[in-house]
Amino acid sequence: MRDRGKHDGGFNLVEALVATMILSGAVLTLGAISTNALSGTRLHRHYEGAAALIDKQLSLIDYTGIDAFIEAGQTEGIVEELEPAYQWSVTTEYQGIDSLYLVAITVSWLEGSRPYSVTAQTMLNGTGTVSSTNTSTETGGQPTQ
């Protein structure tokens, strides 16, 4: 038979409250970590979208040629198909050396009320790389050099 009095070895109210507070703190900490991870993932996805848009603009400039791109006047636009809506702008600056252009592409967007932007710069040669060759034939059917 035990003779310890009224204490049966269970938890008292203070111990239960302390354990509840520790458990609540752990749950809140895990919730904050999860929220930060999701926010970081969403922001990373937006940066990837901006990089893809920059790549698309560089491909367009490469396909049309820098001279044709400057003549077309395509220097800014808005892509609303993606979430969030991206604004892009292309600036070109002639460097004065061998048809060399500095091309800067900036993509910006809003995340909540905070603005973000990504800028990529590259140098492009304004001369075309397509060469034409003239081939003429003589009576023998052989090309002349």
C-alpha cells in the first residue's frame, strides 16, 4: 500500500500548460517555415517565367536580326497570359565599334504590392551572318571560280 498522500503521479495543471505551450510553439514554427518555403517557391517560379521571357526575346532578336528588330520598334510589351502579368522592355545601344550593340532586356512584375525585376545584358553583332554566293556555269556545266 502506498502512503504518499494525494499525489498519484499524474501531471498537474502547470505541467500540462507548459507541455501545451511547447507543442504550440513547435506547430507555429513549422507553419512559419512552410509558409516561407511556399513563398520562396512561388517567387522562384516567377523568376523562371521572367528568364523564359528574356530567352524568348533574345531568340526573336536572333531570328530577325538586331537591325530588323530595331527598325520594327519592338521595344516593350506586356505578357498577360502568365500570372503575374510581366512587363518587358528591350533597350539597344550602338557601341560605335564594328556594328556592335549592347542589348538589355528587363522583365518586371508585381508580387503582391512589391515590384520585382530581372535584367539581362548581352552584346550582339549588327551585321548579318548570311552570305550569298553566285555560281555561274560555262558551256561544260562546271561552276566557275
